[in-house]
Amino acid sequence: MHTEHVRRAYSFVCLDCGHGWEDTYDIDVTVDDQARIIAAYHLDGKAVRSPLQSPRCPACERGKIRIMRPGRVATAHLYER
């Protein structure tokens, strides 16, 4: 088995309520003896589900979410003013 630790940032926007947020995940990626890839995601030190599988909006709890490149939400907030 081989495990690699990576950090990935994701930006999200809810298409229902317009809420936008960004999070950076610590991910332990393990390749087992049968070449299967297992990814364990952590956010703020807590184990969480993959943000790419059925994300939910923290503001309205709905699931119509668009995932974007990191930094897109911060850039959008600059233009709101």
C-alpha cells in the first residue's frame, strides 16, 4: 500500500440560494495492493465525505451546487460591491 497526502481547494456556489463558499481539504490518497484508489477527506481536522459527491449548501441545505476552481468565490465577492 502507498499513501500520499494532498491538499485541494474547491469553490462552491448554490444555484438555489446563491450562497458561495470555499474550503480546503486534506486528502489521504491510498493505492492498495489491487491498485484500487481510496481517498479519505478531512476538513478542519474532521473526517468528511468527498465534497465532489452530493454536496449540500450550508445556507439552505439544498443540493443544486456548482463546483468551481479555487478562488472563484472570492473573485465574485469583489464584484458584488
